[in-house]
Amino acid sequence: MSSRQYYGLLQTSGTGLERKKRYLSKALIYLKGKSVTLLQEHGEPDTLSSVAITRATHCLGGDVCKMVVNFSEVDASDMASSLSAMSDVIAVSCRHQTSVQRVADGATVPVVCLRSQGHDPITVFAELLAMLDHYGHLKRLTLSWVGPARARLYTYLQMMPRLGMHLRFCCPETEDVGEAEFGELVRRTIRLNTQFSRCATVDEATYRAHVLATTGHGHEHLRIGEKHAAEAQLDWTFVQDLPRGSSAAADAVFAASRRSLVTAAWAATSQEVLA
């Protein structure tokens, strides 16, 4: 996707949220008579995505059919071809991104990737929407990621340069960004004139950052504390996926009034799914 397409999607989602707030008593039935099929990988529960797409579809007047699938034992392309005859949208939450591609190859209806082990676009888009709502812009904001390299970080690596955002990340040696992804990040940031830093300490990563981001983990030395928040930008904010984890961030950071965007991002997720 291009920078314009990313911003267009965020703007559309933001407009949808505003309309929902303004017309609470009126049903927004854009999906009336439509059906969404959710393909969930066996053994890979993804509660947030499942709840988000179910709620979004019902709010927009549509129906959801959920299927648990073992992608290693089925022909995903053929299955998607058959499901296309009875579905208007196919949403996929799986282990490997190749499963999403196989579904897309066989489908004749839109396919939405909810989450895989290497990508988490729904959560990241929701967090970006919460940031956009808070700051009014995304360009030149610096996001500091502290914690293991997970799907959300890899998604940020792809999206942030196109949105004009800067990135710093501090990961444990055992769960750091892979060399292939790091090389692609270097090329992307040079091409799009943004900045990134691989940091050795939490202090270095969070200093004067706008957004402090993490994920649930048990690395005590990578805990975002009150000291780090105090040394970030005056208007710092915080984002994290759930479950929270015991070592990711101090209570005062996680629950900071008007600064923690965790709840705002979760509220935006169901709107983002089908924007």
C-alpha cells in the first residue's frame, strides 16, 4: 500500500467512528444482507480479532460464520473458492502469512488478514488511529518500541516509514529484529526520508519519544517505568496489546489518564476491521 492509501484508510475509519458517536440511535447497516466468513487457525486462538470482526459485522448489519481450520491439512485455495460462493468477505487469522496468500489466490471476494505470526495489521491500524485522534497528525512522530520483536513491531516496521513516522526499538538479543527485516527497514527509511534507531537500552529508546510502545513479556530489564515516561516528550502516549504481562510497563504508565491509548485502540479495532 502507498502512503496515500494508508492515510485514506485511517481517515475513513476515523470518519466512521465520528459518525457512530454522532448517530448512536441510528443503525449503520452497510453490511445488511452480507456475510463474513472468519477462518481461524486451529491451535492459534486470536480472541481480539475474532471479537472485533464479529462486533464490527453485527454493528454494520451483517452475519458472521466462524470456521476453525488446520491450514496444513487443507487446500486453502480450493476452500476459499468454495467459500466465495456463500461469503461477501473472508477474514483470516492464521500462523503463517502464506496461508493468507493461498486463501487470496483462490477467493473471488475480498480477503482480510486479521493476524499472523509475522503481521498484526488490525491492532496496529487501531493504534495508529488512536494516535491520529490524539495528536491530529502522524508525520514526524517518534515511536519507541521496547520489548521482543513480535508481529506488531514487524507491522510497524512496514507501515511507519510510509506514514512519515520515526522509529526506535530496543529488543532482547534472543528476540530481536531479523537481519532480513532490518535490511528492508534500512532501504525503506532511506527511500522515504524517515529515521530509525536500534537502541541498546530502554533509556536510549524512550528519550524524547512521542509514543511508548510495548507488548506483554517477562524481560524485567526492558520495563518502561515512570522515569522513562518523564524523559519522553511532554505529550507522550502509551500503547500496548493485551494480555498485559508482568514486566512490560509500570502501572503508572499503563493506566496514565489521557496518555494511555490502550483502551482507545481497542475501541477502534472493530471499526478498523471492515473500514
